[in-house]
Amino acid sequence: MIVSVRRYAGWRRAMTRPRHFIACALGLFAFGIWSGFFALSEDPKSSGGAAITAEEIRAHVRFLASDELEGREAGTEGAERAARYIASAFRAYGLKPIGDGGTFEQRFSFVARVVPGPMNRLWLRTEAGERAFAFGRDFVPLALSSSGAVEGEGVFVGYGISAPELGRDDYAGGEVGGRIVFVLDGSPDGQDPHGRFREYRAPQRKIATAREKGARAVLFIAAEEKAEDDPLAALRYDPMFGEAGFPVLVLGRAAASEILKAAGKDLAELERALTTAAAPRPVALSGARLALYADVKKEMRQTANVVGLLEGSDPALKDEIILVGAHYDHLGRGGAHSLAPHQVGEVHNGADDNASGVAGMLELAQALAADRASLRRSILFIAFSAEEMGLLGSNHYVKHPLLPLERTIAMLNFDMIGRLRESGLIVYGVGTSPFWPMALERANESVRLNLRVREDGVGPSDHTSFYLRDIPVLHFFTGVHEDYHKPSDDAERINAEGAQQIISLAYAVVRELDRQPTRPAFVRAREERREAVASGFRVYIGTIPDYAESTEGVKVAGVRPGSPAEQAGVRPGDIILRVGRREIRNVYDYTYALQELKEGEEVEFVILRGGERLSLKVVPERRRAL
């Protein structure tokens, strides 16, 4: 068991005051969390009643968001412990296991990370001879790199930003085609979250830009003398980016300086020139030839959705399924999606995201299980894994359903319901069925929450996977906050009383849905399009990418009715290979391509449909306000 510094310090203080220590120990034992050095129990608290209580929600969150679970990253022991805890709760509530081999688990594999292989090499070749650089100290492959060999001369392109609309193009006036590109990390405005170039500083964008310009490899110049000590070296595999398509290395600053010196250039002088030159230009590194081999291996891991069925009692309706879900994974110790990059390595507990949603789902399961005799339809509860990696768990379920999707009549999703404020509860998906507005209004008569309803059924959580299969959805969400995706998202900041109100509302919605003689109708909801300033896009296309699909290009999961994409003939299942001049390998490439489009200017989409390449003409529309 891992004991956090914070908990260990509290334990030492208690030991110096015997009476306080005994009281503390008895309190912990009463909650079932005394084992060795305060290990938390994986047997959920059983209240013996059906009440939805803030106390039980708080207890669930405390366990799921404890340091001992180390952030519940999918594929880790912390996530496995969380899954066992949820399964134990399902068992205690009398839910039926319908997973693999009669268990509560539906297991699946995914790419967890990329690790260096044994063949990574880097040589500098000049008239004076050949110099081999050391793996680790001098260079490491980036987690986004492809494996492969490249040989050639280099070119220094500053920060590697191509943004003519902002008055900067580090590639202008130089030839980089077929060369190895040297790029600085960051941007001219540093790490300013409001800086002009904030959208251009991500390594993914710099790699995509270098590929578009014809580069054969990218070498990022580290801020640290040793490559292995630089934050870039800790960058993790990003399933929505996949591979770069060519080798990408991180060069330690000392090694980079040596290579540039061999080409007659000084790194410090090149950096100073970037701050003084009105229009920086690429600098050819003639006379210094590089040969490199990047060797990266994908490491597969397993994780599991946790599934439990509450069977209905009506012979005519029990085969219809109401699905209730919440994802239980989080970021582990940070990584690429942490919004506290300087705290990567610290446990990101994810109390709100999404221990709160799982706690709410467990309370709802307990309350409905106590009323099982009066339920007409069956209710399937699923705790999804790997949501943070691109909705992998819910996407796996809809592709491999344990119960037929055509019998799934609705899906309710809880994601971040632990920070209810005066601004109220946001409920997405209200436009996916004409049944929802009435049901929410009636359910809210006793709870009296301030509801902020949104029609759209698409969003960054697991309900999207079901909406795209023509299933009515509701998604409950209390909004982002300053602790989102940071180590500070801890259990003590959860508004458990607010979560209790939300689950009470959801309970009433489920009961209202269960009382209906027929299933709710599904409709394609109106997309609520926001201003380009808020979204980063100037135009609207109307495609919905499949974030979980691993393919060359971007697979279209859905197309908005009446959108430019639909009018051009884009269909679900198409794979987008090119937009204009930009080749599309992944979701990042597609995002960058869309950001460059202009309203009313026709652009060619090259797609793959049934093995045939097609060219479609799309005319982007202006992205309107709500």
C-alpha cells in the first residue's frame, strides 16, 4: 500500500497524542478502512436502506479518490481496485453479473503507453568523422514517434510555428522538404495561457506542421542538458494522435548544441535571433549530416467496464433496457491531459472527475435495487473505463454490447456532478427525445434544482457513444472548475449534498421513464454552435469524429443533419484522408485543418468509403453563436 506524505504526517501527529490516535483509529475502523497502515476497504458501506444520502456519496468518493488508488489510470492496479470496489457494490445491491464468464467485468485491451525499444541510435557525420550519441543522456524518442530510419541534413525552424494569420511563419523563406527539422519547445510567448501562440505550442501541432511541410523527422531541442531529464521525454502516448508518421526525437541541449556547432551555428545565438528578428527564417545546417533510428514499442494493457443488471418484473417490458453509466478512470499521475504540467508525477485523484459520478451511480443503483419489485423494465449499470483516453470503454461496449442495443431505450450519464453551485445543473441531451423535457420538469418538482438544459447529444463523455447509435441520452454535469484535471481535485472539495440532489432528480427521471407504456422516441438533436472565439474554430462543418477508432485518417462517427458535411455527401463510417492540402492521419490533424478553413470557401475532402477513395466538395459555414 502506498501511504501519501499528507496521510503519513497526520498519522505521526496522532501517534504523539495517544487519546486522539485511539479515537482516530476507532473512527477509521468503523468505516472499514483500518488494515495495516490505514488501507481503505474495498467492501462498500451497506446502509441497509434505499435512501440516497450525501454521507454515502461522500464515503464512495473518499475511497475512489484516495491516494491509495493513485488516480485510477486505466490499466493500473489503482483502476483495478476501483473496479473491484464497484463490483462489490453491485453484488451487495443484488445486481446480476452479466460480464465475462458470469462476472461483473467486460474486459478489453488498449495501447497504454509507448516504450523505447533496444535499437535507438543517433550519429553525427562530418568531414572530421562520425560521432555516436548516447541514448537517454543525449536523445530519446518521443512517445508520439514512429519507428524508422532517416539520414540527411538538418534545418533549424525556431519554434516550428506556421501561423501567417498571426504574422509568424517559422518555415517561410526556407526549404525543409526531405530534411530533418530542429524545433524548440514552447512558443515566443512562453507558457502564457492567454498568449497569441497558445494553440501552436503543443508538440502534436508542431509535428503535424513539420509533416505538412515535407520534413522527414523532427528533433525537439530540450530545455535540459540531458534529454531524459526534460519534460518532453515524459510525454506519454496519446491515442487520439497515434504515431507521427516519421521519427521524432528529444535532443538534450548539450547534444543539440554540439550538432549545431558542427554546422557552424550557435544555439544561444539562434535563440536570441528569434526574439529580435521581425520575420525569423529557417536556418540550414549544412555540413553536418545525421543518421538516426527511432525504435518504439506499443505496450498493450487490459482494463474493464464494470457491468451489473437490475432485472425488471414486467414480462412484456423487462427486455427493454434503461442504461445508467459513469466512467471511473482518471489521469493517474497526470500525463498529457493534466492541466497542471508542473505537477505531473503527483497523484491526480479525480474526486469530481469522476469519482462523483460513480458515487452517484452507486447510490442510484442501491435505491432502485430496493424498489426492484416495482420496476417494469431492466436497468443496466455500467462503470466505464478509459474514458479519459477517448471514450474507449463506452465505445467498446456499443461495438460489443452485452445486451442488444436495439433494446436499449435510453442512457443516463453522470460525469463531474460533485461541484453543484448556484449556477445550477447542466443537463445535456434534452433534445434527443421529446420525452425528456416533460420528464425533467416533473422530476424536478420536488428537487427544485436550477436546470440549465442543452439539446445536443454529443459531448466529451460516454453518452456520446450511445447517442451516435440513435439512443436518447441525458448527461448530468455541474461544470468545469479550477481543479479540473489537477492534483487538487480532492474529495474534501466535493459538494456531496448537491450530488445527492442530482441523483434524486435522476431517480425520479428513471421512474418516470419506467412508467411509460412505450419507449421514448429518438430524434437527432440540434447542435448548439458557439462562437469561434470560444471554440477555436471559425467555421462549421458538422462531422463527429470517432475518437476511439485507431485508423489511418479520421473515421466519421456521425454527421449533423443539414450540415455542410451532410450536404456534401459525407456519411458515418467514412474515413477522412485529406482536407485541402493537409493530409489527415489523426484527430489532431483534422482539428488543425478545420481551424484553417474559411467561411464560404469550398474545400476538397478526400475520403475512403468501402475501400474506394472519393473526392467531396465541402463549403464551410460560419460558426454561429447559440
